[in-house]
Amino acid sequence: MAYTFELALECGSKREDALRLGKHFDGFEIHIPETTGSFLSICRFACWQDSELNWWCSVLPSNVSQGDANNKITTGEQLMIVAQNLYQRLKSAPSFRYAVVGNEVTPFDTFSQLMEKKGISHEPFPGLVLSFAVWEQLNRPANYVPFSKDRYWLPIQRADISV
């Protein structure tokens, strides 16, 4: 079974916002150090609309998806390096509403589904990054910490990323 490893970003109603995010990541290089296998992953992107007509940007690093003939990932440590690099680049990304890195995370929730999980019923989702506005709309869910200016997240742990 193939799994696509990606960064999925929900951008709202404007296609231009999704394209701007895609351009921010397009060609971004992730270097896996020699100590863990030494290879290069280069990001590409795709933009699309969900069932609610909100735009998404999917960032797809090369050489990391299971079932891909070019997959070079053999350890969780390598996959964690890719995830950490994507999250680091996300800190300087243009505006988005929410985002997450992982296997087959597009779309993990539409905006209305996410909003249904306000307050006490909001289950922590490791790696989920929320814009300040969405974090506020969700009633400031517990366990989320500052990620970057105007963004909050529930940090990932090694156990949250698997090969």
C-alpha cells in the first residue's frame, strides 16, 4: 500500500493564497545528512479545492512516500528530519488557516469539521498548526503552544511520525 508523505495547508476561499504557499515551498530542498542515509528531497506542490470550496496546498517532498519507486526513506529518523524541515520552512510561509505534516493528511478535516471540534471536544492532533484566528475560533485549545508569529501548534514527537 502506498502512502503519500506531505504537508497539507488549508488556505480558505482564495486560490491565490494556495498558489502563494506553493511557490514558497516549490523547489525547497531538504538534505538528509550522511549519518542517516544522505539524500536530497526536493519539494513540489499541488493546489486544489475541497468539498467546501476552500483551497488547499499540498507540499510533496520527493523520495519520501512509501510505495514510490524512488523512496529513499528507511528510518523514522529520516522521516522526522523531513517533517522538521517542512515545519521550519512553514514558520516563514505566507498566510494559511491550518496545516499539518504526515502520511495521507490531505484533507484530514474540512474547515467546518475542524470548527465542530471547539473547546473541550477538540482532540489534540500532533503537528497541527493553527493560525491565530483559527486557534481563537477553537477556543484556544489546551496543549497548543506558539509556533511562529500569529500561529500555534501541538508539537510533534518522534512517535507521531512513522515509516
